[in-house]
Amino acid sequence: MEKREQNIDFYQKIRKKLVNWYDSPEGKKFKFTEFLLAAPDLFYLLCKLSFDPHVPSKEKAKIAAAIAYFVSPVDMIPEIILGPIGYSDDIVVAAYALNSIINHVDKSIVEKHWVGNQDILVLIQEILKIATDLVGMKKFDKIKNLLK
């Protein structure tokens, strides 16, 4: 199976899982559900940017790390144990990688590949602010350092 097809399949798998969870009582009462619903779109954006010739190699390395973190069953908040809430850390890693990319390429490149409903630039900043508020700046800096 081609790598792009695998990424699309993973995207569809996440989307279905999160939409089903959103419709559940647990999903409806979770404070950050709207951000979790962005997980598949963030994953898709990372995949699209990894193939864009306008994205520098150094930024593609960060993208690759964020994609690997998304698909890895072993991470700080594992989906296999916590279900969709486990995508919280994946979203933060994706937002950090995308924030770095936006600072190094024309924002229109990122916006061109974005399929979500929200403004991607605003979404990234909101995710990073919430992450910083929840875990504190020192711990958040450790997460950021994973992608440097």
C-alpha cells in the first residue's frame, strides 16, 4: 500500500473514531472536544505539508516527527488506554510543529492544505495556549524540545 493511502486511511480511522466519540455522552461533556475533533485535520495537514516542495527540509523533519508521534501507539497520553482523549498530546505536538512551519514558510502554503473549518492560524495558537496553561510553561518547553 502506498504511503499516501496509509495516511488517508489513518485520517479516516481517526475521524470516524472521534465523530463517534463526540456523539457519546462522554464526548459531549469533555471540555476540549472541539480541539480533539481537529486531530484528523491536523494529521492530514501534516501529511500534505510533508510533500509540499515549498516546505524546507528542516521543517519536514519536524513534520515527520509529528506524524510519527500521531501514529505511534506509545506516547505520553496513549489512545489505546484513554480513547479519543489520548489524542490530546498528539494535537499539541502537531500544533507546535505547525507553529514552527508557519514561522518559516508563507502562511498561504499551510492554509492551502488545511481542510478544517476553523482558521488554522487561530486554532494553532489556541491549542498552544491551552497546553501551556494546563501543563505549565516548564513542562510545555520539554514537549517543544522534542521537536527541535
